[in-house]
Amino acid sequence: MDESCPSGRPVATSTMKFTARRAACFTLTRLLPGERYIVCFSGVKRADALARVADFRTVDLANREVRLLAISGDHPEAVSAGEFNVMETVFERLKHAHLPHIDVLIHAGGNVHLKQAFEDAWVLLKRNAEVCASEFDHRAWEAALGAAEERLRGAYRFAWNLPLSRQCLAITSNLMLGGDQDIYPNFVICPELSSEGGGFVASTIVRLARRVYWTYQRQLWDSEVSAMLESDSATVGANTSTMEARLQRQALEKAVARADGAVAELRSVKVDSVAAEGVLLTKRADLQDANSKEQAAAKLSMKEGRGPAPLESSLIPVTGHVGFLLLDSLFSALASDGSQLPTPDSGSRVFLPDTLWTMLEAKLGVDSHIRCL
């Protein structure tokens, strides 16, 4: 916005197509340091066009200062009458032009409390998994995954459309790193969310919650999120194949047990059981074949889904000499399919993964001018 023009001077326009009720990202380029910019939207409801306006100022490199404000644990549902609202306090600080400008607002975990939405989506998947136990239905399972993910998205739409939260996000730069409240309390060590305690459904709901976190929070600073989401979708196919093979094997085990019981009953009453024995042999052969298919699907799923997830920690330069180092000690404990990675032989998890130090050495060792983290 050119302040010498009373009504502002348009400096750039862009036309993009977005899907309704889906978070999307656009990038502003060639911004000048230390300037104020206003971003408006058209092609939407008039009320939204007037209310959803971004008004921010870029970092002034000539000032040689970076002023930041860090918050965590924003839980508006837990605020009682008379208590301070985090976002109300933050907004009161950001809106006063006579106070020193806040360049970056850091959200250090607990940015969206997902616990209730997570539990709702978890129950939805568990019930659908029980229905699919008799006969797997791809369409029904995919519909359940979509409904569960939509429930998680709804929590973000609620939290970030609260008036003060929406205004704080719109008038300053934001850096976000998730915490356990952004997924589920203690999700890394929760027994019900482990492969042994929760099985396929547990890893699926954690993967969906992480996927929504990537879409709404990580996408604000990472341009690679689109590729990450595509890779995540590829993992879904391998996991679904494993689940289908497991359900088919379990169904055949029940069929073999019934055929075995029928043969035993015929023999007990001394009736010709040749036909029943033939059926039993066929069922056993089918079961052996199903076991082989399940093992093959599990190996493929292990290959595609049990590797480490993308590194959540990141180094983000803000000025020529100052960078923000976002350190993650939670998401690094998950595999790419959402399951918990096994702990080392020592029985304790590594607080920060080795890949973090590799990333730091790579970024700081190549002509880096960063002097302050």
C-alpha cells in the first residue's frame, strides 16, 4: 500500500481457483522491506471480502532489529469469565501503531486444540472399521476417511474464525510449530495410539491429524507441503491394501473354522464327509494364499509407510543475519504412515533427531550470513 495515495495503490493482482471449504496457499513475491501491504479478496461473499482483509508490514532490514512475540496454548474454549484471552491480549498489542512494530508472531504449539475433534474422528474410523470387518468396502472406507478429515478441518475453521484470532493472523507475520495439543495429548506415548494398542485405525487417525496440521499450519512457511501431501496420499493406498488383506484373511480363518467344525460333526455321526473335507481343503488353500497376500501387502506398507516422516524442524531466515530455528521433538517420533516409531534399545526416545543436525550443517555451512538463531 502506497501511503501517499489516500485509497492505496494496487501493486499486484492474481487470479487463482480454490476449492470450497479447503485450505489453500498463495505466495506473494517481490515485496519490499519495511513496507505496509493490504491483501483483499474478490469473487467471494461481500461480507467476507470486507472482513477478511490482510494488513501487514514486511520486516525493515534497514532497522537492524527484529521484534517478535511468542505465544502457545491458545485454548479459547477453556477461558472462563473474567480470565484473560490470549488473542485479545495479543491483538491489543498488535493494533497500536504508536508502539514498536511486532515483526513476527511465533505460535509455539497448542495453536489449535484438536482433542475433541480428534476423538470424534477416531470413533468414526473405529466404527467403520468394525463394519468393514465382514467385507471390505473401498468406497465406504474412503468416505469415512474423508468425513474424519473434514471433522478435523472443522476444528481449525472454528478456532481461526474467532474474531480476535482471525484478526491477529491477518495483521502480522506468523510462524507455527505444532505441539501435542495440535494432534492429541501425549500422542507420541499414548498406548491406545500405538500399533499394538490401536492398530491400523490409530495410525490412520494420527496421520490424518498430521495431514491437517501440515495443510493449515506448516503450509504457512513451507512451500513443499503440496509434495508432502501427495506423498502422504500414496501411503494411504499401501495401508488400505494391508487392511483389506488382513480382513480377507480373518474372514477365511472363520470360514476354515466353520468347515472344520462341519467335518468333525459329520465324522462324529459317521456320515460321509468326503464333500465337506474337500470344501475344508479348498478353504485352507485359500487361507494360505490370503496369508501370503497379507505378508506381501505388509512388506509394501512397511517399505512405503514405516520410514521417518518429513522433518518438522526447520531453519527460516527472517533477515540477512537473523533466522528462526523451529525445533520439533514430537512429530519426529512418527513414521510416515502415522504409527509410532520404535524406541531405541535404551528404551528412551531421542529428544531431537539426527536429521536435524544434518539439516543445520547443510544450511549453515554454505555461505550463510546468519549470525543469530
